[in-house]
Amino acid sequence: MVYLDNGATTFPKPVTVSIAVTDAVEHFGGNPGRSGHRLSMRVMEEVFTTRVLAAGLFGVSPENIIFTSNCTDSLNKAILGIVRPGDTVLTTTLEHNAVWRPLKQLEKQQGITIRCLPIRERTQDTLTELDRLADGVRVAVLTHCSNVFGTIMPVKEIAARLKEKGAVVICDTACTAGVLDMRALAGQVDVICAPGHKALYGPTGTGLLVRCSDVDIRPVFSGGTGMDSANPYSPDTYPERLECGTLNTVGILGLREGIRFVSGFKPGEIYDREFALIRRAYKGLAQLPGVILPTPVPEPGKQAGILSFQVKNVPSEEVCAQLNRAGYALRGGLHCAPAAHRFMGTMQDGTARISVGVFNKPKHIDGLVREVARIAG
């Protein structure tokens, strides 16, 4: 099986991740912060090591790294913990349901106002639209990159204008954490939400919420933290304020090795490799009669390692079913992002999505193009 569904979760994982998960189950079974015995303390040290490594990747202090179960969990904690009743919140036309659904819930329950920024091909056109929408916005939730079309957002420019007006900016890095420069991004936004199991190559069930400023995030969940147990309220200190209950220590120790794996590449190396594969795929598919490419030719810095396409008269899920039988794993449909499909005009049939990772090679792309040519007739 040629795996080209890395936008859902990366596979395979580095061998070091598998070893770390097994080691965690066999040797680090204590509950960190819950006891003073040797086994609990050992696990706490291992978790802290992961926190420090993640902090280095994002350019923040370790206490601003909050472990979550996935990017959706991180986004919910950030959105529900920052947005207040009656707020005006800005988001974009390319967002995932992990952003839209919490916002729509707050619209219904707390009367917030949602403004939607159209993302245009030219950054200046997007910023012109932003100038029309930005006044009165208290919180903005922006994806760093479309999970459907691979479009990299001009977050730096958008965030700068919003922060001038006093808005808090939350960034969804589901498709970019581990690929693009997170330290630079952390200097531009207030909160970064990231999955551990995608381009950070950790196990499923892992994620990160990163505080990049002194923004206060109210706890969405409450419970035991292993500290100040007599206090009936959640602690004021981070990360304990947002980490209640037993942590996913097995996943966190696996994530540590995923972060080490990604950190072993030169800056920009993973992006360059993935971009080259996506550009190769685009050029190959563009030559096939019957194949529709909704986005322009990929340009460096504007396109990540994700590409959507359609085959005329063949539903996207059927395209992916045929590719599956031929040994290629892709995702078809709406990709949990109906707003993006409505904006791009692909809502009716969805798209087949190619999403590459560090273990993919040019021969995988060439083989895929040959199979799509067969399907397209």
C-alpha cells in the first residue's frame, strides 16, 4: 500500500516512536504528578522532557505547552476558553469543522457574531477584505493551511492587522506543525493548536495547545491536577490550569520521539521535499484529460504537501475506492471542511486528496498518476 493520506495522520511512524510507545507501556506505568514514589517521578521526568522539546520547537517556555488529545481538542480548549458571550469572532472560508463547529455552538448558545474572511489567491485581495471585516473583532481563529487544498494562509499579515486592533489570534496548525517554522508563527499569534499525530509523527491521541502570549484561557474541563488538591477551583498556573486528569503518558513519550525525528531535519527540508512531490503530482495530473484541479499551479510558500483533484463524472469517494483497490491510500469526500468546499465550488462531489509525508517518494506520485489516468479513461 502506498500511503498518501498523511493529512489524516502520518504513516508509517519513525521506528523510534514505536520503540518509545512500547517502552512507555512496559517501563513507565506510573501516573505523573499523582504520587511521590519512584515510578511516578520517573514518568513525570519523561513527560517534562517532552514538554521541553516541544517548547523548543515552538519557541515558548515549557509551562506554555499544554498536552491535549488532538488538534480538535486543542482548538476547543482555546476557542471555548477565550471567546466570551457576545464577542465578534473572525474566521475564514477555508476552515475545518474543528473550528466551525465550536464557533457555531457559541453562536447558538452565547450569541457571538461570526465573520468569515474570504481567502483570495492574491494576499492583497485577502487583506482588502480583512479591512472591511476587522473592526470590533475580539478573537480570530485562522487555519495555517487548508486541509483540503493545501493553501498556505498569509497568517503573518492577517494576524498583524488584527492584533493592531487588539484581537486575540488562535492558529490551527493541523497541517503545518512539523513542516513550517513554528517559532516564527509563535511570534505572530497568541495561541497555536497542533496535532501530535500528523507532521510531528507522534501516536494518535496526542496534541498540543501552545500559549504564545500571556492570553488567559479559561478551563473547559476541571478535575484533578495532582497539585493544590484542597482548592475547589482549577489552578491559575499553566500547564496545570488546562491539564486535568491523567495524561496520555504513552502517547506523550511517543510524541517526544516524533519531535526529535522532525527536529533532525534541516530547517525547511521537510517542506521542500513535500512541495516537490505535490508539484510533481500537479504537473502529472494536469496532463490528464478528465482531471480537474481546483487550485492553481503550486508555488513555493503558498502550497503545502496537500493537493485535491476531481475526475469528471466519477464521485471523489469512488475515485479513492478504485485507487485503494490499486494499492493507493487517499481520502475522498468533504474532509470535514464543507465551508472550504462551498467556497471553492467542490461541494457537490468533494475531492480526492493527496497528502504526502517524509516517507513518500517520486515513484509513489508517478504510480498514482498512472492509476488516475486509468480511472479518468
